[in-house]
Amino acid sequence: MAFTPEQETAISAKLTELVGDAQCPMCKHPNFHIAPEITFMPLRGGLSAVSMPCLVLLCARCGTAQFVSVFGVGLQDVLGIKPMSPEITQPKTEGK
Ligand SMILES: [Zn+2]
């Protein structure tokens, strides 16, 4: 489902707060825009598949796509995403 105008505003405000004016990391083009829907990146396959909800940033010039974790930037409540697995949503506290 596409983002609502309120969600688009919240996403844009959060990314601007975190990184300022986004630009493509490959070609430095300033039209590095947010795709209109969440993408779920598969982390494990099989019957108990786990995925990570991500925003996708796309470059209008060179096609570079970059993924930003919804949980990583704290937008899960705005986007109506519930935590699925502590190992995905919480940083590890024990070093290995
Ligand atoms: Zn680019």
C-alpha cells in the first residue's frame, strides 16, 4: 500500500533530520527520492521467513537503490509496522 500524505511527510522529515538533503551515493545526483511503498527485505527463507521492513531510496539518474530500515530510523509507529523479532529490532548487546 502506498504511503499516506502524513506518512510521506513524517518520512521526509525524519530523513532530513538524520542526513539533510539526500543525494545519490553513486553519482551524487540530488534527485534521490523515496519509493512510495515499504519493501520487505528477506533475512531468512523457508516456512518461517523473516523480513526487515525498509524504505527504498532511488536515484532518478543512475538507478541506484538504497535500503533504510524502518526500525533503524524509528518510523515503525508512523508506518504501522509491528516488531517481528527482537534480533531484528534491537541491537546486540553481547559481542561475538
Ligand atoms: Zn545516482
